[in-house]
Amino acid sequence: MSPQTLQAASATSSLTGAEIVLRALKEQGVDVIFGYPGGAVLPIYDAIFQQNAIRHILVRHEQAAVHAAEGYARSTGKVGCVLVTSGPGATNAVTGLVDALLDSIPIVCLTGQVPTHLIGNDAFQEADTTGITRPATKHNYLVKDITKLAETVHEAFYVARAGRPGPVVIDLPKDILIGKGPYKEAPKAEHRSYRPQVEPDMAQVRKAVAMLKAAKRPIVYAGGGVINAGPEASELLTKFVRMAGLPCTNTLMGLGAYPASDPQFLGMLGMHGTYEANLAMHGCDVMFNIGARFDDRVTGRLNAFAPNSLKIHADIDPSSINKNVKVEVPVVGDAASVLRAMIAAWQDEPAQQDKQALATWWRQIDEWRGKKCLAYVQESKIIKPQHAVRRLYELTRESGKETFITTEVGQHQMWAAQYFGFEKPNHWMTSGGLGTMGYGLPAAMGVQIAHPNALVIDIAGEASILMNIQEMATLAQYRLPVKVFILNNQYMGMVRQWQELLHGGRYSESYSAALPDFVKLAESFHGVGMRAESTDDLDRVIKEMIAIDRPVIVDCAVDEKENVFPMIPSGAAHNEMLLAPGQEGGVAGVTDEGKVLV
Amino acid sequence: MADQSDNVQRAATIAVLVENEAGVLARVIGLFSGRGYNIDSLTVAPVDEHGRLSRITIVTTGTEMVIEQIKAQLDRLVPVHKVSDLTLEGPHLTRELALIKVVGKGEHRMEALRLADAFRARVVDATTESFVFEMTGSGEKLDAFINLMRPIGLAEVSRTGAVAIVRGTSSLTA
């Protein structure tokens, strides 16, 4: 054999399946995997042991591995990578996968599988992973032929990040991991069937621009698609909104896409959005939706949603357009490409805006702003949760540290969204679509891995945090100085709020009984525990927390009775918002139809 | 300002070209069941010379908005190459094949044969007490024939569901 052919042979046929997987991951730019070992994936763990290019982070539960990868992905824009074993490893990961699916987060999850000859035999730790995860992923693969292994891994990464991002599972039978086969580099050619449209149709863009220019009461409604399109998309959004002088609101997923401190920002919209954002949505005559999906949390009752408006909807996923709300001008494309085209078309379009109408519209918006819907009164020493988040925001800003916020799900999540200002994209990670309690701590872990020197805070509730509390051990093992800031109101607060408003104050099973001592809990996991019991403690505790370079749990005792306002009750319209007690307006009761909705 | 109260239902015959790979049919069917769409009929078979592509023909009903959703949802499945709404593409042919077993004696048997002849159904199996007819045609034609067979000994029906193709030179290719 000549040296060349020898080399070719060694390059193509001397690798085990596990080695092929790692080499493909490396080629795809993976530097960290979140995972948990088990029988079916031992060959991959053996290969991980024998290399240094890819770091493995051992989580304490597979769900947390996926959330950590989500935090990593959302804070970096890269694909997050997960490795779990067959059977329970895979089924534990399912919640994380669906979470990533609903929030369009690019994840590649490698799952072990029993050897191919045992598939279907109810073998030990066998589960029909591709069957179970089919509706839980953007796409999934079962590799049954080692010659297809490398290309499958490459394709999985392409699918995870292309178009509307999402989670992809690769199910890897153990015999494939042990067997030997060829390595193939990532293909240069286009994918044979999946080629999402990135560049928008210019005719549609021009239509959109003409419609927006002619508007008397325009609004921009921007969502997570702008974040997913990369930081440039947020810059383009800001540029476009400012040059056109438009009011802009963000969805929960879109926070940070437009700077919160900007005077043209109306805050978040939707169920717990601001008064001004929701009324501006209700009263607009032209709406420009970029990268949002008319989610039910945003629209409220559909037949009363922005009733007199013409709608432009730009989205990379054509199936998001005309799904819930019919629109006049659909634009298919990547948010950055669409915004770039919109800016160019805006400059080319000779028609002028109706400045007078726009000024009237802004006066109306300012009047709504005058309602100060997020005002709260911190009167006693009992910490208002809103105040806690506000101080957390202000003190982290003062610290000058780059700050990332994750949350769990519930009242604290909404207060975080309302009272923590986000100036930049990729600094806010929350479980929006699936609403997964237990998301925040592992997501914060993933963020901290990607940004070792940043300040990463999980704003949590005392109920949610217990859903993945085992990850405190992961923080300790890798010395990740994640801060867990618990707004402890001793209730599953959002459940309690709905029971108060919709179920006659019957607080069925929503009391957080038998809570642990969070200070001791932090200490037992080798971290630092602190408690803030009154407003006297709050600032000191937050400052200490920021200063400590170790995992910290802050148990912040907050007003148990506080509710999240404004609130659009389910089945109500944007102009039927409930405001905080003491603020006028919003008398909508909840209809029977509304009660059915979640 | 778009009309949200669009409740008019229409039937649609959708042709989908997909990679002929494991699980692709499950993806399509799971999409329909998961999102609550109707499947009136569904057929699938490989159609290219290498057996790499399969063609799925789905007959469904829904409002215009739902049918547009179905097409968009199908189109974003990774192994899907092309989605074509034949109902909108213009004139197209729809055919279905049925095997129909009729069991009976005497006059019923003769009547079944006479009707089969009138409907151009072929006899593909016969015993002294039964026939199996093979019949191709539109769904309506098959329905009409099967209904006629009911009182004279219809015993079993096996139908393929619709396959369809656009008339003329235009073709659906990957």
C-alpha cells in the first residue's frame, strides 16, 4: 500500500462510532457537552475520556442537561449539545427537548440506544426514543448504519440551526458506537430537502414598508425570532424602529431585542404586558410583527385582537404565518435579512409618513404610559417582589458586571420580565412556550459555562427551584458561581393568583409546605446561603451575593399576597386588562369560555 | 382586519414528495393527529426509479386557513421535498382502487355480475358462491358500486384511498 492510500484508509475506516461522533461534534464547533452517562453510551464516554477538545459537564438529571444546553445556546447563539443514555436517560430529556422546541432553541441531543439487534425486544433500558421524541423535536434520527453516522451528526447540526432553530435527537445504538466505520467531513452541498428561505421576497418587503409608512397608529411587535437571528438583527431592529419613529414592544422571548431603556420601547406585551403596550396593540392601525408568533399569551381573545389593524408578519417559519391570526402582508425570511431589506426599502420609498398622525399616536401612548401600570408601593418592611427585582436590576447595573438572567416559571418570572431591563439580546433566558418550572437553575449553569466571568442569576420561586435543585451539586463540582435569587412567597404564586381570581380563593394544593432551609441547603451543596427577610436586608444581601465568587442561594422573603399586574385574564381582550388594586380601569370578569383556557 | 370568521370548509388533495426513509410516514401522520387535522385518506408508495422518493397523497378537509397550515406544516418537515395542493393546481385526476367481495347465490350472483359489467369492475376471483371485483375510479364511483352490492351480498371491501396527479405537462419533482 502506498503511503497515500494507507493514510486514506486510516482516515476513512479506523474510527469507532464513538470516535466518529466526537470528531463530528468537534468539526461542528462543539466545545462542551452536557450529559449523564449510562450503559448504552459508555463507548462515547470512553472516547470523551481519551480526548481534551470537548469538555463534558456532568449534570445530575438529564432534563437539566437539556436546559443547560439551552442556556448555553441562548447566551452564545451556538448549538447546545447534550449526551444521555438510552431509556430513562432519553425520557428524562424529553421535557427539555419540548422546551427547546417551543422556544426555538438549537440543540443536538445524542441518546444512547440498545444495540440494533435488540431494538424492539423490550431490552433493558430500551425505549422507542425516536417514537417518543418525534413530536418533541424538530427532527430526529436513528442511526442503523455506521457509514451514515458522520453525515447524520453533521446533518443534525444543520437542521438544529437552519431556519427556525430547534432540538434534534440522534439515537445511537451501542453496536454502532462500538463498530468501526468511515469519517466524513461536513458536506458542502445544500441539503437535499430542507432549505428554509432566508432572504425575503422584496415585493413583500416593499408592500410592508408602504403600509407602515402610510400608518397613522403603527406598532412594531418583536419576538424571539429577532434574538435567534443573531445580535445583528437586534441592532437592525433598533435602527429601523428609531429611523421610522415607531413604538416597539417585545414578547417575553424577545426581551433584549430592543433596548429596554429606549424611549420608543413600550415594554413587554401580552397577558402580563404593560398597559401602554397592550393598548397600543389594541389600537394600532398597522402592526409589524417580526419574529413573533401570535402566541395566545400575547393575543388574548383572538376575535378582539388588534381589531382594526392591518398586519405584517415576518417570520422564518412559513407555518407561523396565518396560523392563529390572519395577516395582510406575510414576509418569509430571517429576521436580520428582513430588517436589512426593510431599512433599505424604507429609504427607497418616496412616500412620507404622516408625522402629525404619528405625533398624535405618541401623545396617546404617553397618556397610557401615564397610568404607570408597573408602579408599586413599598410601604412596609415586607419586601414587595417587584421591589426585589428592581433592586436586583439596579444593583447589578451598578456592579458593572455583564449580567445574564434566567428564570423559573411563575410570578417571579413575570416580575423579572417586567422589572429587569434588558438592553441587549442573549442575556435573558426563560422558558416561554412550554413554561417549564425547573428551567432556570440548569439554564443558568449552561450560561455560566459559556460565560465564566459573567454574573449569572436565576431569578426563581421557592416552588420552581425545587424542581431541579439537584443541580446545585453540578455548580459545586465545576465551581460555577451561579446566583439563585428566590422570591419566596411560600406559594406556587401563579397558581395561587389564578385560584384567587378564578377559583374563589380556594388555594388547592398551592401552598409551599415543608420548605427546606435554603441557607442550609446552599451550604450543604458547598455554596453560600443568605436570607433577606425585610427591606432592611435587601440591598446588603444583593450586594454580597454579587460580590461572592461562589454559588449562592438568596432566600428572599417577599409579600405572600402580591399578584402580577397588569393581567389580561384568559379569554379577555387587550383592552380588558386588570390593573393592580388602586389603579383604575380593567373590570373584565372571566367568562366561562375564558375559564377553559390555561 | 382580515376576516377571522372564515369557516367555509373545503376538501383538498395534497401530494407530498418525501425521502423514502424510516419514520417519514409516522411524521406525517403524527403531524395530522398532533395538530388535530383530518385525514380522509392517505396513500403512500415509492415513486422514483431508485426508491429514494415516496409520494404521499393526502385527502383532507378544513377551512382555507387550516389547509394552508397543513401545507406549511408538511413543508417544514425535514424529509419533505415538495408539497403540492392539487386542488389548487388545476385539473387533476384522482383514482382509487378497491377489491370488493360479494358472496351469494342464484339471482343475486347474476345481478352482481351485471352491475359489475355496467361499472367496468373486473372479476379477479370467483367461486361458486363468491366474486372478488377489482375496480378503479373516483371515490364516488366506488361508493356507488359498493352501495349497490350491499343488498346482494357485499361481504368485504378493501380500498386504497385516493392517488392523484395533475393533468397536462406540469410535473411534481423533487
